[in-house]
Amino acid sequence: MDKARVFAIRFASVYPLYIKKAEAKGRSKEEVDTVIFWLTGYNKQTLQKQIDKKNDFETFFAQAPALNLNASKITGVICGYRVEEIEDKLIQKMRYLDKLIDELAKGRAMEKILRK
């Protein structure tokens, strides 16, 4: 995997895809935002700033206010990899977010997605 290429992906280019995936399964943009806020510590204004600046994923996660302490409870397979076994921390954070969006799209209860 070319890490430099993956890290350079702009969050703003993927964000609409997260929303589209969720909405196709009857979920909402607000639910996508809730998942992102939970994982990263961003709020509506700070997330919008990341989108407006067109920051890449590396910057997006580097500037995140605080990764949720319960993020380590996110387990399972995404894109053929067990998220809990990914060694590169940035890739792991990206896959955490992918996993949460997948769970949302699959209809999992928000309480379970947010590891409450």
C-alpha cells in the first residue's frame, strides 16, 4: 500500500461519499456527522473548517481535537483487514472511520456504533 498516496486523500473528497453511502441505506448526514464527532472530537464548525480547507486525512486526524478513548473498542474487518491489528496508527484511524460508517449504513443502532 502506498501510504503517501493514501494519506494525501482529501477528507473533503471522501466525506460526501460517506454521506451518500449512509443515505442510500436510510441513514442521515447528521448521523454521519455524529459518528465523525464521536471518533475525532470535531464539532459542526471545526468539521466544516476541515472540509473548507480541503485537508488530507493525515492533517484531518493530526488536527482532530481528541480521538475517542473508546476507539480501541472498534473491531472487525474492513477492506480485508482487521482494524484492531493495523499497525500504522493513521491508517488505523482511517479504517476506524470506515468501519463506523459501514456499521451506520448496515443499520446498526447508534448506541452500539458509539460503543456505549
